[in-house]
Amino acid sequence: MVCLFTGCNDALEWVDAFAVVSELKPSECTLILAELVGFSRPSELFAELVSLERHEAHLSEDEKEQMYNERDSHLDDEADDDDVSLRFAHYRKVLSHHGFSEDFYNLFRKNMSPSSETRPMTFTIDKATVFTTKYNAEPLIPDDEPEVDEDEESAFDAGEMFRRLFSGGPNMIDKLRLSRPVNPIGWQKMLTHLGFEIMPAEAEREGPWYPKFYAFKDAVRHPVFIGGPSKTPYDNEDEQAKEIREGILALNVLSTADVPMLFWSSPLTIGDCHVPYWGEIRVDGKWNELFMTETICRIAEILEVSKLMAQRNPQSYVRAVELLRDKDLKLVNWFMDVHQDPIVDMMESVSRKHAK
């Protein structure tokens, strides 16, 4: 799925309208909207929209017009039939998961599609028929591919639609991923918690290619970089991640003894046992995936776990989990408690402004 909103206010207007027809709390409606347009959490949706607004502020009027002209061709009224079928199959799946009835979905499709060119319109429905039984507040866990009814079946690649969205002009999503602002305080506190000594960078420079600070442990200096993308491990096709890695080596004077750490915008958890993935670490001229816990935070230990995970088989995964000893995600949860995300802070500010 793809988000076609042009800013936070558009999304909040949709939330207000959906709250009227569903009688759900705005927070519940925001979760549903995020899932409808392809995000797992509302914070991810609004982070994307705030980033878009921040980037748009630096565009000329011609560039803005070009960007929105490209997007307009993919709204419901202009998109290919196969695209729309896949899109609405996903909408139906999300609403069905949360307990909405088929009657509600049919009215929703006509009046409140988040990919429509028209503003969301409230509609009248018998309150007893809004839900099949009752509202299900549990978040939807996405499958690899959305279920598609026989009458809405399509071989359309949603990822390809997202790429086409910005074809013929600047790749907005790539630029947004690279320019995402970060606050290093969470990583500083987390590494201090793990026994690292923190020292500030010589000069504060914008961009993920420059160190945010230095961390020292076991007489090793770690220049610490923080990238805007949220990357999955062993994804060698991520062009922005590759650009950041190359930029780090090209723009910095690193000694052969330095062991750079590159953290992505937020930690991910991998597999059923939630192996915590943080980013990458460069040792002896090679970038390695960085899996780290309170138990595994020294170079040799990190490399051992990285090699196990790289084998990608059940036995090596189980062994990595045993070494990490953090099935409760203690370190990730600790980090999230102290982490400050500038995008989320701006999102909350926008929400408060809209609520006034």
C-alpha cells in the first residue's frame, strides 16, 4: 500500500471523519489509518508526512507541482483498475480485521477511501451494523502479501507502484530517508549503559556521513554514525544504506584501529525470538550486521553473533538467541524509554496544534 496524503492535516481530517462514522476514539482511528496506508504504527505514518512537509518547504513551486502531478495520477480515479482492486482488497482486510461489517466497508469504499482525490465524507449507517460483533483493537500483523478476493485479484506489485509514484522526477523517498533528522541522545545513553565512554564529535555536522559522537570501550575508538533509513539486516539492495556507508569512508579520516558503528533510525527485532538488530559495525575493512544486547556488546561477541545470523538457518539462529540472552528485549525497551525522535516530536506538535 502507499500513502497519498500530502501532509499531516489531510491525515488528521480523515481521522476526524472516520471517528464520526465509527464512533471510535481518534487514537483508534489513527491506528486504522496507518494500517490502511501501509504502516504498522501511527508514529511511522506521521513521521513520513512530517518528513514530506519538511522536504516540501525546500522545493520551488515548479518542483512542488511536479511532485504532486506525479502523485495525482495514482489516486483512485486515475489509477489502473488492477491497482485499485489490490488497494481496496487491502482496505477490506484491515477493516475486517478490526471487526467492521461488509455494509460498513461498502459505504467506506464510496466515501472515505484514503487514496481518493476527494475529501473524506461522513456517511450514515445503522450503529448496530457497523461491526460484525464488536470492535477488535488488536493491531493487524501484516502478511507478506495482502489477501485478494477473486473479483479483486491482481498480479500488481505494490512496491512497483510506490516506486512509480515518483518516477520522472527527484526520488523523494530516497531523499527523505537520507535527510531524516536524528537526535543522538538515545544512542549515547544506551552505549553509556553498556559501559562505553562517550566523547562528543569535534564539530557538529549535518548528514548521516559524519560521526554524531565517539564511543570508547576496551581501548577501541568507535566513531558513531546514525542513518535515517530503517534497514533490515542483510539487505544488500538498499541504495541509501550503501550511499551512507560509502559516504562515511569517503568523508572521514578513519584510522585502521577505528571500529565505526552505524546505527539505523530505530532498532528492529528479527524472527520469532525477536533478535535485536541495531545497524552495522565495520571491523577489519568489512561492514557486519550489528546485533547487540547487554550481554553481547564487545567486538568479538558481536562478530560471532553476526556470523551466526548470516548463516540464516534454524540452528545458527537458535545459537545466536542463546548468546544474546535477551528474549524480553530489555535493551531495546531501555533504549526506547530514553530515545528522542525529532519526527515524532514534530508530529505531536502538529497534532496538538490541530486539536486547538
